[in-house]
Amino acid sequence: MDKISTVDEVIDPTPNTRAMLIIEKVARRVSSVAVACVLGIAFANVLDIVLRNFFAKSLFGLNEINAYLVAIAAATCLPYGLHVGAALMIRVLESHVRPTLKLAMALISSLLVTVFFALVAWRVGDVAWNMARTGQTTIMTNIATAPFVFAMTLALAIAALVMLAKVAGNVGSITAKASSSGMLLSAISVSMILWATLALLGFLPASAFGALKPSNPLVLALVVFIGMWVLIMLTVPIGIAMGISGIVGTAALLSPTASLDVLGSEITNFITQDAMSVLPLFLLMGAFATVAGIGSDLYRFANALVGHIRGGLAHASILACAAFGTLTGSSVATQMSIGRIALQEMRQRNYSTELASGAIAAGGTLGQLIPPSSALILYAILTQESVGQLFIGAILPGILATLLYMCAVAVWLMIFPQHAVPGPKSPTSELIAAAKGAWSVLLLLGVVLGGIYFGLFTELEAGSVGAAGAFLIALSRGKITRDSFWSTMADTTRALAMMYSLIFGVTMLTFFFGISNVPNAFVDFVNSLGLSPLGVVISLVICYLILGTAMDAFAMMVITIPIFVPLVTSLGFDPIWWGVMTIMCVEAGMISPPFGLNIFVISALDPSIKLSRVYRGCWPFFASSVVKITLLILFPWLVTWLPGTM
């Protein structure tokens, strides 16, 4: 966990001045209201589904403005998300540098975030201006689209201003605490960033960008890729490092003006597509599922079913993780919710620490695989594939993964029967009571996935049903209070800010890789090695498993997908199949030592458990993950069959 920062960690050590506290309070409330509006949009979509299917009527034009409304709400989340440091970053160097250098790194990071969002706001605003000038409207309702994009521009501009305030705080910290050498280093870094920005804007000669352009674009791509990793190592958020690198690379290969034009058009197109609108809705679904305490109900139901067999609590943990993961779409949220209950109970029942921690860590990985999943949505956004087909394609692999993890527990206890004991068989009355607590959740899941499979509603509408349904379940259980509601909105805000920052950055980097011919060159290079298509796939799987020992799942995906997917599809493999394979590979990485994220979540749940014991507990489940990946390679129909019947 100390190597990779997620949405709960801050970008820089800006002091809590009065002004910054006011900014945080205002931004938090505004962004929370924006997410609450997404919930309102979800209920509007549910109403539209009911009217359409039962009364042959509909809310006219709602489907045309859904994406714009959700995009505005998501953009409004960015100021608060950036203020509290909702970013994905790698913090390898921080513990190895002097405090002076750490302050300089914080300044560089916050300044680059400011510059990036200022450029995005400016160019998205330019797109909005062109929409207004040309009178662009929606097709059916003739609603002007420019006001929606202008609203996004305003939110992005405020995000840049919020980050500018953090830059001022960083400058104050350096002035007060840094040595003369630290101040000199910071001054040089800031001067270089500002000079490059002014050159990009045309206020200074842009000859430096032209000097970067070699005769072979692939050399430039390599330089940009190395530069991106330098920024990432300096604790610049991964999404921002990718975005800045893409802007600089495109400016060198084409021109600064073309680079900025692409920045505005690509991000506007991405943020207003339906696949992006699905993401906030399913995040809300998971957030309300957590608030409702659904995890404990699912665990009790699973325990009532299988708790009496040897290792029953471990089996119940895996089953509960699988069911809860369908609602949250998050590995960490799944592991934390189920682990809080199951880990303590298994230890009280004298389960070995290795088995207890390994089962919960492995069960947590099911959160990203079993649909609906934020990782599958991210893959769909980056590859332009169907969210619905990815969801349906992941159902059988998700069931397979669950069964294989349970098999791992069974084999473990055949070898070490002393690591767990059978529990008492639950009476029928207890089983019925547990089922009553879980039925609403299972019904909601069936409606969401069944609606997609049978074509009753779109993926966006499915997300609306999920978010509205999870909210109603939490409300019916008395879990929605004023404090819990706004806390849930704030948590969703941070998750949205992290995801959108990543997607903004990868959008620009993917465009640069495309025009520099990196995907085609990578395909040609791999073909020159003489590997069979199966050999290529196995090599990519091994690459993912290695990367998973040290990188976050989302970071792996945004960096590798633009390069790996064109290669896989050029070999004739199905992109839906490879999408599910990708999620399986990165999830296996989450339980692979030494830096698998789920391993550290166990430590957060119970700090008394030594990491060495968690490592030992995860190895059998990692081996099970390798088996399931092998089965998907040998039998790709496990993914492609169900989508083919839609």
C-alpha cells in the first residue's frame, strides 16, 4: 500500500489554511449535490423504463441528454476530488528522498495537474463555443448541446483554480521550510513547466517541440514513454502524467495547435459517450450497497448454506464476495465489507490465519470480474467495445473463478485438515431468515443483468436501475440518514475524480500512440519474433502477472490496453474475450506478492496479521487464478457464448 496511492491519499502536503478549508467545504457540498443529481437522473431513467414497457410512452428526449447531464455532474466532482487528492499515483521515491526534494516533487505534481486541467478547460470551452456558433443540437429534441459543454467547461476551470490554490500552498511551504538548494530546484522546475506551457500556447517560440521530433516517430514515442514514467516516479498522478506526455508528444509530431485541438475534441467526445455515463451510476450502486449493509446479509446467507462443511466459513466468504462484488464492482470495497465480518469469525473458530486471509483476499478479486464491474466499464471505454457484452461475457468466467477458489479451499483442507473445522449445520429457520435478508439484493442483480441480456434496457438504464434499486434497499433498511447520504455522495465524488482523471490522460496518450504508429509497430515486432498466436497471448498474460506484483489494476489497464488490444485483435482473437482475460490477469496480480493490493487490505483489516502469513495464504489462490486463465485460453467460448446469444 505504501507503493501505490489511491483515492484516499493526498497529492501534496498543502497546509490547511483557512482559505483551503473554505474551498474544501464548498467544493465538497457542490460535488455531493452533483452526484445526488446523478441519482435523480437514475430515477428519471427508471421512470422512463416503466413508461416505455407498460404504457407505451416515454420521457421524450431523455435518452439524448442523459450522457450530457451525467457528464456535467461528473465534471462538477473534479474540483473537490482534486482538492482532496483523489488520484492514482506511485509513491516509490517519497520514502527515499530528503524532505526538501519531497516538497519540490509536491509542487511539480500540483503545478502539472493545474496546467493540465487549465488546458482541458480552455479547449473544451473552445469546443462548446464552436457548438454554439454552428448551432449544434440533439437529433430528436433539437436541444442545443453547447450549454451542456459550457457547464462542463466551468467545472473544469474551477478544478484548475482549486489546484492553483494548492500550488500557492506548496510555494508557501517551500519558502518557509526548504533550503536554498531546494528552492533553486523548485524554481528551475517551475520555470521549465511554465516555459513549456507558454510555448504550447504560442506565446513563446515552439521550436523545442519541433526539436523533439526525430525522423522516426517511434523514437519520439519511446522518449515520451520514458518521460511519462519519470513524471510518475515524481508522484505526478498517473492520469495527468499520461495526459501531459500525450500533449507534448502530439505537439512535437504535429503541432502545438493541433495537439490542443485534439485535447478538446477527444475529451469532449469521451466524456459525453454513453459508456462514460454508465460509470457514475454503477459506482453509486456499489456505494449504496455498502451503506445498506448488504455484505453482512450475503455472508450470513452463504454461511447458512455452506457453513457446516469443513472450511465452510472460507467457502461462505468467497460466495459472499462473489455476490457482493456484483453490486460494488470494486475489489477493495468487496474485500473490506466481507472481510470485516468473516476474518474475525474465522479466527475465532480457529481457522488458520493463512487460510482465512487468503480466502478473503482472493474473494475480493471477484469484485472486479463479476459484472457489473468498473474495470469492465473502463475496458469498454478505452476500446469502444459494448459494456453490455462485456458484462454478459464475464458471467460464466466469474462463476468459474468462484468455484475454483472454493476448490482451492477444499484441496487445501485435504492436505491440511487441521486448518479448519466443520461448523454446525444451520436449521431451516435460520436459512430462511438469512434468505429473507438477501433476496432483495439477488433480485436487483437479476434485474440489472437480465435486463441487459434480454434487451429490456440499455447499459445506462441498467446502471440507473442498479443505483436507484440500491438506494431504495438502503432506504428501506433505515440506513439512509442525512450524514450517511452526503458521506456516500462524497465518497462517490472521490472515486469519480480518480477515474475521470485517468481517462482524460489515457485519451490523449492513446491518440499520440496512434499517430506515432506504436500499436502497428508493436504488432510487427511481435510478429517478427515468430511466436504463434497462442504464444503471444501467453506472453501477454505473463506480462500482466508480473506487472501485477507492483502495480494497481487500473494503472496496468490504462497503460497496456492501448498497445495490447490492437495486437490481440490483429491475431484474430475476440476483443470481448480479451477484455475478460485482461480483468482476470490484473485481478490475479492483486493477490500476488510482494505488492498485491488485496494483501495489504488484509493488513488494514487486522494489523496483527503478519504479511508473510498473508503471502502464504494467497499462493494457493494465485495458482487457482492461473488455472482459470488457462481454462479461458483453452476454451474461449466460456466468454463468447453468452454474448453471442444476445
